[in-house]
Amino acid sequence: MKTLTIISVIILILTLNFASALVIDADYITIYPGESDSVKVEVDNNFNFDIEDVSIALTLDSLPFTSVGSSEKSLDDLDESDDDSVTFTIRASTDITPGDYNIPYVVKYTNVEDSNATQEEKTGSFGLRVSAKTNIDFSVETKNNIVGQQGKISLKIVNKGLGEIKFVSVKISPQGYELISSKDVYVGTIDSDDSDTASFDVVFKTTRPTLSVIVNYNDFDNNAKTETINLPVNVYTTEKALELGLIQKPNYLPYFIGGGLVIIWFVWRKIKKSRNKKRS
């Protein structure tokens, strides 16, 4: 019974402390590097007394954010159980690393029932997210791109955005070539300012094939994205490749010379043996 009484007292104290407080609430916003957005901050007087000279200030000195306009705002006096709000405009730096951030604040107020009229403070923070806009560039690369020969066709994926892209996979639909490797390639994660490739072994059938692929990935905010890519591919006939200097015409002269020397050596050896027999 004594234990239950103690627990009841503790719960009552916690309840009173929670009820008698200055509650700060802010919108959770998402902004992008180099851009700004407004965040609404609400101050709720849950004290059992009125307060005045209320102000709230953001502490951005050590963070990659700036305040567009004042970083400190004043509110009207807040009676018991009253609330009010202010709006700040926050700008993210252009080189900020995307992710989740906490914005510190300081709330100052005066208890009107305090005979000393001492100003008090409450500190805390609210969160916001800096996201990254997806910016991907695609290009095609080939190896041994000659009609009728086995070669390689590759999709190069360049991540020009500030955030990574994840779970990247590429599925190819052959157009103008025979696929002799898997049609699906898993690439994985591509970091910001980095690139990766998905390569396929093929036999080219025409001089005007198309790299047609479906690229699936998750963006920085983990949203699933799909892009369909169709890129022209340069493929040449053997004659055209020779003309452009892409390949070299086989040089059979060394083989002829080598073969001729071998034949001459055998003939000379046979003649020599024949002469030796006549002498004996």
C-alpha cells in the first residue's frame, strides 16, 4: 500500500510538471541546398500564471543556415493557457550536406506574478530536413562496336546531385543486337559526384542499334524512381571501321616471310643431305 502511494505521488508530480510548462512546437519542413523556406513556431503557455516580454531566438551561429530577416521574434503577452506563433525564414547554405538537422532556440519570458520580475529562459530545438534534388546524367559506351562481332555496350550513370542514389538497377531491352549476358544488372549505391556503369555483352546486328534500358533507383528521400532511357549507339561495318582507323587491317606479311624462311630451311637441309649421300 505504501509503495502504491509513493508511485501515485510520483505520477502526480510528473503530471503537474508536464502540465505546467512552456510548450514549443514547430513545423517539420524540408528545404534544399541554397534555398529557403518558412517555419512556423508556436509557443503555448501551459503555466498556471501569465507571462510577458516573450521572445524566441534561433541559434544558427555554428550551423550551415542563415535567417532571412531577424532570427529573433517577439510575441504578445501570453495569459495562462494562451498561445501564439511566429514565423522564421531559414536559408540553407549552397554547400550544405543533405540530412536531418536540429535548430536550437532560446525562449525568454517574465512571470508577471513574480515580484522580482526576473526574466527566465527555456532552451530547446526543432528539426528540419535538408533534401537533395536528383540530377542524373546518362551516356552510352561501347567496346568492339563492329557489326557481326561480339562487343560490349554499357550505360554510364553519373550522379550530379548533392545526395546519393540507392538500389540502382538496370534492365536492358535489346534493339539491334543479340544479348549474350544477363539482361539485369544491379549497380547499388552511387554517391554524389560519382558514377558507375552497367555493362552487357552483345553481338551487334546493325549499324544503328539503340541502348534501351529501364533504370530503377531510390532517391535521397528513399522514394522509388523509374527512368526509361533510349540512347543511340554508334556501330560500324568492318570496312567503315578500317576506314576510320578504329581497327587495323591484318598484316599477313610477317607470316608469309616466316613461312617462306621455314620452307627454304627445309629445302636447303634436304639438298645438303642429298649432297652428303653422293659424296659418301
